[in-house]
Amino acid sequence: MYTEISRRQFLAMGGKVALGAGLAGPLLAGCGGDGGGSGQVTYWSNLEGAGPQDYFKKNIEKPFEKANQGTDLKVTFQPSTEMDRLVRTALQGGEGPDIIMTPGPAYAQEYIDANLFAELDEYSDQYKWDDKLLAWALDLGRYEDKLYSIPYQLQTMLLYYNKTLVQDKGMEPPKSRDELESMAEELQGQGITPFAAGIGDDPAAIEWFPTVFWNHYSGPDALYQALTGEIPFSDPVFVEAIELFNNYVQKGWFGGSREKFFSNGFDALHADLGDGKAAMNIEGSWFLADIDDFFQDSGDDWDWAPLPPLRSGIPAELYELGLGSTLSINARAQDAEGAAAFIDYLVADKKHVAEWMAAVPSLFNAPLPFTESDFPASMDDRVTRQLASLSQATDKGNFGYTAWTFWPSKSDVYIQEEMQKVLTGDITPSEFCSGLDETFTKDRKEGAVPKIIKPGSS
Amino acid sequence: MEADRSTMEDGTGLAKYAGGSGLRRRRLLTAWLFMVPLLVINVLVILGPSVATIYYSLTEWAGIGPAEFVGLQNYRDLLADGDFWMAMWHNVIWTVLFLTVPIFMGLLGAFLLSQIKRFQMFFRIAYFVPYVVASVVNAALWQNILDPTRGIGSALASIGIPFLDGVSFFGSERLALPSVAFVNIWAWWGFILLLFLTALQSVDHELYEAARMDGAGRWQQFLNVTLPGIRPTFVFVVLWSIINSLLVFDYVYIITRGGPAGASEVVGTLLWKQAFERFEAGYAAAMALSLSFVSGLVVLIFIFLRRRGWEV
């Protein structure tokens, strides 16, 4: 049906549309801008799950706003695996949050090159971040001697195990390669998967394993040399580490079989560990945040141990250093000062951070020089021990490197994608390492390698 | 002409004519003004990004920051990219699967449903439901059903039927692509069935009667009455299946992300990885345009066939 409208009505409608469009401009422009202190700070957080998110709102967001009257903190929770893509898309459209989270220092460089990050040196002086934060971590946020990002969510790789099961079998967590292999064979013979493992939910998680095998087989000295360009990644010491991992997967030690390793999701593999269908799990310290959930049904106990050396000459207690994210300030942030105040509150306020770390293990780990006495007595002693062990080992220089923190982003993506082809037999460990060396050499020439700290020099 | 002139010379007629013309102009103007927002939206969300994609496909661009013009280099790289051709081959396999399995099932299901009156609506709804359920829900459902340790395989094994026990449908290089296609077909075929059923119901029943009187059996009736009767729908389904198969993304991305080791990679997931994991958005744009080119080619072939007199 055709309904006529009068010219007056039409003009009135057109006027409203035009007015709407006219208003939309300034409103949309308000999302970006050059600064001036709007009092609103937008932050996209990678916290997942109702528990951590509610904790954040109640114990971090509200207290921060109370302590910083006039600053309105707007928090949006984004899936951690999608964060970088969402941020890139938003920034490309001239939008994005005031505080930008990246997956790690190696990923921050492209943003800096595109002039999307504000320099933080002024705020570092104001909040004395040089005095508060660990020097090695802060150095990872510098680019051409200017500070652009603040390291966050300090991580390491651990060997989790079902304590009840392992003790029932009269075993102990392995302390050497021989112990690990004999334990794995015995467990497999009894129908228990030695290591709960799988990349079905996040294929990129395959990088945990080259990270662990390179650190605990090749060793941090060899990795330092490779990351600084002294030796190539095609060196036999790296190839052998990949061969060893591949060998273990083909034996079905990781996830039960190669096919299951490809398809197992995190919930399933964690449930296997909690139910005693699997004995151990190699994963980052972030798993401390929800490991208890998977042991509730069985009532079993869990614990963690340092990953064992897989070759002679590798330190017995060696922890890979990793950062789950970095925090930077959007160059277009309206209230950059408010954003800096929040970063300081979130990362550098030792007393508060220790409380949050005790309440929600691992997810709020800031690179601060903690001692055991900094943490409340209510903290799970396994978490306290993990933090203390990491701190002590780092003090001795017994640290290694995680791929997602110290490898440039393209080399990191190469590891994530090509490692699967080694396991399927499409490429050999040697071809994999040669390809990595090629990609890494290009990355190095482009200046994409973050600052590498020397083992023993923390 | 005489009559026209006389009308124009007539004062009343002239006013009438002028009034009619003005009204038409107003109506036309109003229609165009209502079209403007739609046109603006289309320019903003379709034409603009399309032109931008063409431009970025000629650049080296990380997805953020400035883009460097490299001419046709991305397209030259694409021709030599083994991963791209492997993904394209997987799209071809996917297309073949979607041109056969769901169309056969849809036709058969529609024919069988057309023979019954009771519970027809129940079956229609039952078959159609998976199509309207979000792909992420369907994918999660089948990931659980086909889980190698907690799924149907181990359930069957527990009652003495062990042949699927421990089979990792989505973790096996051999099974991953057909398994994901199976999940997508499960969600898709009910929709095809409904399209065919609607088409079948529009075929004149007298034609069947005439065919029967001529001694035609069921199969001959299907070939000579049913198929010609539903040809427009059939061709539409074929065209749509081809284009959907070339652009497939969601189920592969959700279930396997193209793995293991690229065994289920299709061009859609590969270009997503290029853009958002490898940060080679310029190259991804070239890949996307190449895919659009192939889809466009399919449409052009159909248009060409129509012009040649095919009833498509």
C-alpha cells in the first residue's frame, strides 16, 4: 500500500534525520580524540569466566574509581584468544580502548610502528615504575629506548600432576628425562595417559611444547644465542628437542594419541587430569586459577613440580619467563592520565596486587619483586611456593624463554602453525627448525626481536 | 495527438495534467529520498570495503598502520602458494560433497514427506531446526558427540560395539574435513528439504496422473515430471550450494580451525589466518578477491547458460 506524506511531514522527518546525523558526528568523535581528560577510561580485559570477572569488578574496578574520583573506568571483557584481532580491528577504525592489551611484547611493536601507542616515559617517572617493576620485564616494553608498554600477567610453565594418583602408584614427579620416560611407559602400560594434552580448543597452544622442550633440552644458553642471532635455530640442539617431543607424541604420551592430541579440548584434558585418567599436564601457571574445579568431582589432590631437565647440563629448577599480555595507552586516548593511573593501580600497587594474586591465582600476576611475606596467609601454599620458586630461580639466573614473549610475532606464528606438520609427518623436525630460522632471520633484520635478557643476568 | 493537445488547451485539463505530473515527480522524489539511506548504507558497507579490499590486495599491509603499494606481487605469491591451492582443493571437495549428499537427502526427504499427511509438519520442523540453531551450538554439540573418549564411540564400546572407540574424527588428518562437512550438512540439509518440498507441492498433480495413464513408473514420473517441475528450485539450490561451499568458514573455524596441520583448511579460514594471525592483511585481501572471482565466475556461467536458453 502506498501512503502519501505531505511535503511538510517529509521535511520534518528529513530534518530529524539530518539532526541525528549532525549529532552523530560529535558523538562518534567523542570516542576518540586528542586528549583533554574526559574522566572516562576504557579498558578491554582478557579475563574469562564469571569468577575472575566478578572479582575484577568488585575488587579492582570499584575501588579504583573510589580512589580516583572523577575517573570512570569502563571495562569490557573480551575472549583472550580474540583480543588481538578485536583490538586491531577497532584501532584500524580509529576506535579501540584507551588501554590497549596485546598478547606480549613481540606483538606490541607493530602498534608502535603504526604510532598507535602513547609514550609512557613521563608516566614511568611519575609513578616510579623503574623502581617498582622488575627491570627485565620493564625492558621488554621499551622500543628504541622509549617505554611504550607495561608487562603484565607474568607466567611460567609447570608440570602439574594428580598427586593422589601418582602417590597411589608409588611414583614421584620426574626429576630427569630417564625418570620421565620410565614413568610415562609404566603409566601408559596401566592404561593411564602420562600427559593430559590437546590443542583442540586453541591450536596455537602447541607452542607450549616447543617452548618447554627447547628450554629443558636445548637449554636457555642455546636459546639466548639463537635469539640474539649467534647460532641458527637449525642447530642440531634445537632439532633434537623437537624430535624428542615428536617421539613422545607418536608414542601417545601426550593426550593418548596423536589424533587425540589434535582434538582434545581444554575442559576434556583438564577433566582427565582431575579424574585420574591422565597423570600429568604441562601447562602455564595460568592453570592455577581454575585447577581446583577439575579435582572437585574426584576429590583427588593435585600439585605441581618444576619441569625436569631433559639433557645433562640443564638446571634442575628452570622456569621459562613469559608475559601473558602487555598494557599500553592508546595514542588517541582522551584521558591518558587516567589510563596511566589505572595501569599503575593494576600493575604496580604491590599490596593490592598481592591480595588479588592470592584471591585469583595467576591472572593478576604483575612483574613485581615479591617475597613470600608479601602474600596473605590465606593464599594457597602451592601458589605461594610457585611464586617463590620462580622468584628464587630468576634471582639465580635459572630462567628460560617462552615463545609468545621473546620470539617475534611472525616467528611465533610459524611455530604455532608448522609444529603441527611435524607431528603429522608432513615436514621433518629439521625442516621445521630450518623454516623457523628463515622466518626468525627476517624478523631479526626488521628489528622485531624484543630485548633478550641473558641467563644468569637477572 | 489531437486529443492530447485538446486536453492541454483545456484549462481544466492542463491543470489536471500539470497536477498529475507534479504528483508523479513528488512520488518519484519521495521514493528516491527513501532509497538514499539504503544507498548510503550499501556504499558504506559494501562498495567502500570492496574498493578498499581491491586497493589493499595491491599492498603489503599488516592490518594496522600504513600500507605499502606492491602492485600485483600478492597475486604472484598466491599462484605459488601451496597452502592456498591445498585450501582451494579442500573447497572443491567440500563443493562436491555439498552438491551431492544434502541435495540427494533433501530430494529424497522432500519426496517422502510429500507422500504423508500426518506428522508432516512435525518432520518439517524437526529437520529444519538445526538450520536455525547457531553454528557454534551445532558445532559444540557434534564435538561432544564425536569426542574420542567421551562421545558416541566410547558409549557404543561400552555396550559391545567397539568399532568407533577412540576414533578422533576432528583430530585425524584423513577424517577432519569430511567430519566437519558432515556437521555442516546435518545443519544444512533440512533447509534444502523444505525448499524442495515447497517446489514439489507446486507441481501440477494432473501431470502425474497423465504420466501414470501413459504407463510411467515412479522413477519415470520423477525424471519426467518432478525434476522438470522443480528445475528452477533445483538450479537455485545448486548455485547456492556452490557459492556457500566456496565461502565456507564458520564450521571449519569453530571445529578444527583448519587443522590438523591444514588437513581441513579452506580458503576462508586460510585468509582469516593470513589477516589476523600472520598479520598479512594485504595478502589476505588478494586471497579474498581471488575467492570472490571464482564465485563470480560461477554466477556468470549460470547467467550465460540462461541466455543460451537453459531453463535455469
